[in-house]
Amino acid sequence: MRWSQAHIPTLRDDPADAEAASHRLLTRAGYMRQLMAGVYSLLPLAVKVRAKIATIVREEMDAIGAQEFLLPAIHPAELWQKSGRWELVGEEMFRLQDRRQSDLALGMTHEEVFTSLALELASYRQLPQIWYQIQTKFRDEPRPKSGLLRTREFTMKDSYSFDIDAAGLDRAFDAHHEAYANIFRRLGLEAIPVAASSGLMGGTGSVEFIVRTDAGEDLIVVCPTGDYAANMEAAAARLDEVLDEPGELEKFPTPGVKTIDDLANFEGGAPADRQVKSLTYFLDAEFVLVLLRGDHALVEQKLADHTGALEIRQANPDEIKERLGAEPGSLGAVEVSGFRILADPALKGRTNMTTGANEDGFHFRGVDVDRDLNINEWSDLRAIEAGEACVECGNPLEVLRGIEVGHIFKLGERYSAAFGAEVLAEEGTASTIVMGSYGIGLERSVAALAETYHDDAGLKWPMQVAPFEVVISVIRPDDAETMGVADEIYRQLLAAGVEVLLDDRDERPGVKFADSELVGIPLRITVGPRGVADKSAELFDRRSGEKQDVSLDKAVGLLVELVEQGREPV
RNA sequence: CGGGACGUGGCGCAGCUUGGCAGCGCGCAGCGUUCGGGACGCUGAGGUCGCGGGUUCAAAUCCCGCCGUCCCGACCA
């Protein structure tokens, strides 16, 4: 491709409101343009990067025996009603009606459609199957942000496994786990597999692949020894042994005390880890109390996962007053009954604790959790903090920020049962298919790569995903001899199968250098009258920043060698 | 959904307080000089000032409503 003919609209200034580095650079370097909130047009450079990612994904999926499909993006409501998700997913699904007023949805994932196709599987002899597609998904995110990191329309490689039993699912799941590790390694992404919450997908287990970046929105808990990693929404940590003194239940006045901190600083109060924090929530319209240690934070997803609640919201002060008789700040579960009370295990067996008395300006001290609180359910509900002890080895845990680029789920029979997807087993009896589903976000991978590989000058693609592998920067393209040399190198590189961009634009050298670095092409060879005169050219490696002069007759050979080395990273 | 901000040529912004010819930088087109790290001169094209209503002799500017976008939070496979 000649740069003078390529549509690469680079910008001198950063786009407004682009916070994430990938958002800013992909826009400035001419890879994408925003159309509306969470929706982006991909320009030719981005299409090339995305296509390379798709190729690597396909190769690894095919390697585990998966077969490629292409399903519709538009779905009839009945399909989603059958799985129950028409009601479950709420506003995140784009919904529309056709001219006959039939309800339709834009697919946000394809368990339903693939399961409907799996109805044609009739015998265990046809299993296992792994089916996949690379296809557009629509999700009406409440708050799209950070460019391609969170969009409302995006491409996903989604695959679905169909097995006769749980052991088969385990094999399919493990195969995907390994395929994903291969994919991300080949892409040049260091993706950490972490135990995760399954959320709306349902099922019995899931693993997310997280790429570390400050622009990400997931928090993960990782043990530096490598023996534990989990999303904050699913993470656990070892609790220190606590020995409490027994205490007598006693109500005492605490005027003006509204928060955990207030009570910790109050004369006669208690430190945060000796308080019971009482939160009030509505879980699908049911009022519940959630109890945590005073210094612990609630993870709402854990509450959702434990209870199966779809809609979770904090109760407001009026609703609380009506039910408990006090304002937030003086709430507690002592002598409370009639409401569901959930508690985090960090409170188990604790005595001599302090908590609100459900009377404004009063608290209880000497609270014995087992004796004084009517706890219905125990469940891990708290956020883990950096430095807590690993459940496996006791070493201090780290909390890292990252972006989810892949997620694999053991679905079990959630969808196959709803659709009646059964096969005849070896014994001749019907057996419900056991399913898994697995996703990789393509544009999100593009963004994760951009977040990982960039510097002040612009993007720095690894060779295997770069839109072009080599750029020839021609100094003085109006000089016939120089342009002739550049053209010859261009032809030889093309003939050698190298993806090369010939910068024949009538621009000054500085512009060409700056643009090639902004766009992030891994290798640049500069051909100018000065070099042509002494039969040399300058080779620049964008990734290492190294420059070297090479003789013209060796340039092509060296470039081809470097390109081929770069395409398959170790 | 709650809180905050913004919307003016392709991009980045000023002008709004105090109503009075719609501006600046970059980019773009033509010509010329330049040319190994984002050149310079001259000439020029390009704008329903987000949309609708109101106030006024007069609205980018003041008032009301709506829409859009971003940020924080809530939410999120």
C-alpha cells in the first residue's frame, strides 16, 4: 500500500474526552472514529489488526477441533423467553419490533441460538462438539467508556461446547483454557486467568482472562506465588484468628455517631474490626440485612451470586426507618427478626462486638454474634484488600487492575435443559447435553494491545498484530533516483510476502517519522538521497527503539528476516 | 438511574459574565521557497454556533424545554 493512497487520518491533537491511552491513540493514529456513545467505526488500520487477531483466534479454535459457524445478530423473542433470559437480562439487551409487532432482540450472546441448533444432535456418538463464530454482539451498556474497552456493539469470538457428561465438559473447558492461553500468548498479551463470578450466564464455574492495565475496570486478587488468582467479585482470603473476650450486651448512647469511623473515634466505641456493619438492601423487592465486619466492604456481585437476586439496590433512608426504626448510622441486627439476615463469615463466632441499636444515637456493645443475632445465612460477601493472606499459601495478596479479554464458563445444563437438548446415551436413555460457553472480545483485545504497547510517540504493535509490518519512509519522493530505490525495496518486500506501507507522501521527513511512530509500524526503513548516494538506508525498530544503518543490498534480506522472527513470538 | 461538566468549520479551542460583523491554532486547496525529526510565505475554501421555543430592534451570548457526549458513582458475560 502507498501511504499517499491509504486512508490513515492521523491527528495532531488528542481527541477530547479520550481518557484511556488506547482510546486516545487509536483515534489520533487514524484507527477508529466514534459514531455515538459506545459505538465506533473501525478504519482500515484497525480492520487489519482485528483481522490478524481473528486469524490467530481461528487457528487456535480449529486446533481444538472447533467448527466455525455464523449466526444471526437478530433474534426472535421466543428464543430468549425459552431460556428465561428475555425477562432476566433487562435493559442490557437491545430490543425492537418488526413490522408485524413481533418482539426481537439484538443478540448479546448466543447460547440460545446455538442450543436451538444443538437440538439436532441425537446421539452421544455425535458428541463432543465445539461450535464457534466470530460475530457482532450488542449490549446496551449503562455507561460505555474508554473507547473500545467498553462498547455497545462489538465483535466476539464465542464458542459453545456440547458434551455427554460433566467430565466431557471439563475436557472442553480445559481445552478452551489452553487455547485461550495460546491465543493471548501469541497476541502478545499477558492474560492472567482468574476465578470469576458467572453472573447472568449461570453455570457452575468460570475463568476470566485479565490483561493488566490501569485503564481496565476489573479488580483482581492475585497471589505473587502464582497459586491463587480471582476476580474481586469472587475472591477469598484467609481470615486471621481472632480471640474475643466475652461481653455483656449493653445499649449505650452515641450521639452524633453516623459512620464506622465515627464509632471508632468515639469514646467508649470500638475499632472498625470490632464493629458489625449493617447494610440494608432490596433483593428483587425483598428487604434484607447484610452484616459485615466494620472494616470490610461489601461486593454486591457476591450478594447477587449467593442469593440469585437479579435486581439489587440499597434501601433508602425512609424505607429503612419504616422497617428498622432508625436512620442509617444506628442500624443493627440485634433483636431483629422478620427479615432475611445474611452475614459474612468474618463475623462467625465473634463476641464483644459493637453495632447499631436501631435507635438513633444508640449502639450496642458486648454483642455476641451467635447469641444476639438471628443470622439466616452465612456467605462470603466481602471485598479483599491488598496484603490479606492468600487462602492457598498465606502470602500477602496483591490487588491489580485489568481488563477482561476472555471469559470461559461451565454452563452445565442451564440452556440445554430449557431447550430440551438431549441425546441418546450409550444405555439408550435420553441424556441432557452438558454445555460450556467461551468468549473473547476482539476489539477489546485490540484496545488491550494498544494499552499494553504504546509510548509517548504512539502505538508500538507487536509484529504479529501490526497493521503493516514495515514502512518505507521515502525522503524526497520527488527525487527520481531515491523513489526508484524505494520502489524496488517495496516490490521485493511485497514479493517476499511482507506487509509493507510505502510512505511516498510529499511530506517533510519529520512528519513521516512522527506518523509512522504514531501508527506504530514495527519496522521502518528510511530511504533518502543521502543514503542512496552511499548505498545505505536507516533501519528503525519501533519496538526496541534501535536504529542502524544497513547497506541497500542487504536491507530487504534483513527486513524479511526480522519480520519473520517477529511473527511468531516465543 | 444519581452527581458533575461540556456541545461554536475535519480536529483542538476562544468568544457567553456585560446581547451588536462568528474568531484563533492545527488540518485542507492553489502557488512559491524548503526538505534526514511535526518548515515558511502569499492566496483561498470551509460554520444550520446541538435542536426547538421564548425574551429583544438585535441572541453563539439571556430564559425554558429537549437531544447528544464525556467524567465520577450505581450497573455490567
